[in-house]
Amino acid sequence: MSATNLNQTRWTVSVSKDTDTALRVFLAQRGLKKGDMSKFIEESVRWRVFDQSITEAQSKFSDMATTDLQSLIDEASHSIKNEIRQELAGNIG
């Protein structure tokens, strides 16, 4: 088994014939080959998971004032940036 295959899982999924045709036409119009279908599906799933995660997070903070939410985001972002800087400084020195 190649190194690439060690990081992959094979799925068996069922989609409607219309979805299959639409995807194959879409990929063909863009000059993509059959093997590109897996890449397209993986990217689509990642985006959908991301979208659902964002929607869920937004609903949990929907009752928070915009300025308070922005302050919370800024604080978290600043904290993460500092952690990354510290890790990088530790790896350099």
C-alpha cells in the first residue's frame, strides 16, 4: 500500500442519477478527469462541515451584542497569535 493510500478511506455512497450526471458534466466542462471527482467531493464535504460549524457557532452567540462578540473574537485571536509566537520563538532559540 502506498503512503498516499494510508491517509485515505474508501467510501461507498449513493447519489441520484441527476446528481451524478451534473457532477460529471461539471467536471468535464472544466477539463477535470475522473480521478478529480474524489478531490471535488472531499473539498465539498470539508466546506459543508465548515459551513455547518460556522452556522452552529453563530446560533450559539446570536444573543450576544456585536461589540461584545467582536471583543471575544479579538481576545481569542490575540491569545492564539501569542501562543504561536511563543512556540516559534521556542523552536528558533
